[in-house]
Amino acid sequence: MIKLDILAFAAHPDDVELSCSGTLVTHLKKGYTAGVIDLTRGELGTRGSAELRKEEAAKATEIMGLTIRENLGFRDGFFTHDEAHLMEIIRIIRKYKPTLVLANAETDRHIDHGRAADLVHDACFLAGLRKIETEDNGIAQEAWRPKQVYHYIQDRITKPNIIVDISDSYDEKMASIAAYGSQFYDPNSKEPITPISTKEFIEAIKGRCLEFGKEIGVTYGEGFTVRRNIGTKNLLEQL
């Protein structure tokens, strides 16, 4: 069984690519393992289809070089914060035993993002309670709690608690975003225009990476928020 260093959860395929793909690629280049769990197939998206999004996600996965990627098939727009959904995420957390978890923005324009953030955050806590019993392929799972949950920043500008230098992985980040040709800027597309399909949206993503990078004295960065304080044993390890 694969144990992951970092496991990123996303309400929709492309959430990770837009918000934290540079962080995943940066750590993969350092020899760590990293994977993505998409909660839904993005079937309510105005452009494209769930089937096309699946193909695009596979292409983006290859570009990023992810260790694993799965889709839980929750209902786009209608998944809820209940026991059934929590238990499925608990099972995934115990399956891959991630040291760190990345999750959707705590509050955002899309209603699925904040709900997914709460769902994953709470599942990470519950996964550490041994009296909650789960199985994977008929085998009982051990309790496991990640050390920290980091929430990536999405549509709404949020002051980050920590910024990751992605300067060496920026090209892969933008390539993984471009893999979703149905969703983002394509001057030849006949699909309806959406808030994320404009040229300006992609420019805004680039600008945010530059802004976060400037904050820590590098070229490009990705920001995250946390609900629990970050600790270190060595202040000299910080940028």
C-alpha cells in the first residue's frame, strides 16, 4: 500500500491545478509522494462534460507526475457534510496515510469549496479516532490523523498563513491548468463564456502566483491558510 507524504482533496477536477499544483510538483521533485482525490466529477460545470473532465484530469495528472489520483464520485453541487461522506473520506485518509492534507478554500465563491473544506478538515480529525471502524477491500483499517491540513486559496483573495515557493514548478502548474481545455480560455471555443473561461482569469492566476512569490522574495508562490498554528523546531528553516 502506498503511503503519501501529501494528499490534496478537491471539490472538482481542476481545483488542485489552479490552486496548489505548483506545491505538489515542487515536493514531487524533491522525492516526496503526492496524490489527489477529486470529490466530484464536475458534472454541473457549464462547459464540457464529466467524461471530458475525466480525460483532462488524466492529462493534468501526467503533467504533474502524481503518485495517485482518484475520484470519489460525490454529487457535484449536492454532496453534504454527513456521516456517509465523512466515512468515505476517512477511508481514503486511512488508505494513504498522508502526513499533510491540502483542502479547498475555507470560504469561496463556489458553494462546494467551503463545504469540501469543512468535510475534509473534519474527516482528518475523525480518521484518528480508533473507535470509528472502516475497511478497505474487506481489510480493517488502522486509525490515522494527518499532522496538518492546509487550505489552498481559490477565487477569493485571502491572506495566507504560509506561502510555498513554486518558482521551479510554475511551468508544470500552468501546463496542468491548460490541460483543461474545456474549462479555460480558448479563443476557438463555441461554449458559453464563464467567469473562469476568460483570458483575464488565467492572467489573474499568473498575477497571484507572482504576488505570493513577491511576499517571500521569490518569483512564484502559492498560499495556504491553516486552522491550527504551524510549528517548527528550527526557525532557520524558514525563508
